[in-house]
Amino acid sequence: MPSLKKLQTSLSLTEQAHKSIKRYILAKNPGADDRLTETFFAEKLGISKSPVREALNSLQSEGLLRIEPRRGAYVHKFSGKEIADLYDLREALESFAAMIVPITPELVNTLQKSVKRTEDLLVSKNKASYIEEDIFFHHSIVAATGNNELLRVHNNLQDKLWLCRCQTYQLTSSDTPSAHRNIAEAIARSDREGAKKETSSHIRFVRSALLHAWEAEQLNRAGQSSDRSLS
């Protein structure tokens, strides 16, 4: 887990603060009710509040934070519709990537090694690393397209999905290694339509699992609230 360190690079303070705060949020995954203040980040990073404020505003624009005046910043809590919309967009982007990616021995090797790591992480029940490896697999395909705009949009999407999955996702998606293997094998044999089909099927499965987990969490919270009102 990365920690916050005083900033000492040639990038502007706002850019440095943005990168550091984003890494902190994605690594630490603070709860949606945990207050994140300008003072906290300014002290940890050894800079003034101004670049921290600009960085927090930028992260809010990216959909990772929500800022409440005079209270502080909070990690964005995603609604069921937002989760569904994000996965619909992800399916469109990654299906397109599967159709246009240049197929090279390097890409095939990268995907095959990732499948093996995913299998091992599922067995060890390492949730964070499992999700990271899942993200890496799909990122590798998108990055290999060479389309920088596609990669930029996909990276922001994956940051949001990371927060969604850390907030609600349980390791129930045991099909991921086999799904990744099917995608990798289709790409290895230059079967783009097959890769597209396997990619869409996999993303729809994960979308459904995540939404079910989100719905169960909402029902649990509603039940707890009802119990408190009756006590």
C-alpha cells in the first residue's frame, strides 16, 4: 500500500498532489463516510492547501470524490444505475479493443501469464491483488491497441470500477480465470469475433454479480435501519 510522502519532483504541485491523492484513495479505499480534508493531505504531502484543493476538485470531476462545502471530500458512493452504466461502457470499449488490437506474441504471452496469476490469486483469496490482476488483463488489451484516447477513457473507467468493486464486490466471480483464458486463447488464434464475444460475456457476468452484491448490501442496510428504529 503506498503511503503519502512529501513531494519533490519537477511536476507542478497540483499534478503531484493529484497523483498522490488518487493513489492514496485507490490503495486505502476509505469508506464513503470517511472525511478527507485539505488539511490532512496538505500536512502529509508537505504543501499548501491551494494545490490540494485543486487536486480534490479535479478528482471530483473524474467521478472519484464528492466534495461537500465546509465539510470535506468523500469517496464517491456509486448507485446501482451508475454501476450498470459503467459496465455498459466498459463492455463497449473492451469489445471494440478486442476487434482492433494488433495481435503479437508479446501480447499473447502477457495475457497467458496474467491468467495464471489470476488462478493463483483466486486460490489464495487475495481480494485486492485479484482485482488488480483482473484490471491488468483488460488494461493490457486496451493499451496494446495503441489508441491513446481509448486508453485514457478506459483508465478513468477502471479507477471508478476499482472503487465500486472494493466497496461491494465479493470474490464470487470464480469464473474469471476461465473467462480470461477464453479471451486470451481467442486472441492467440486471431479469432477477433470470438474474443469480442468472450469479452462481452465476461463483463456482463461481472456486472450482474456486482449489481447483486450492491442490491444485497442495500437490503442489509435497510434492515439494519429498520431494526434501529424499532429498538
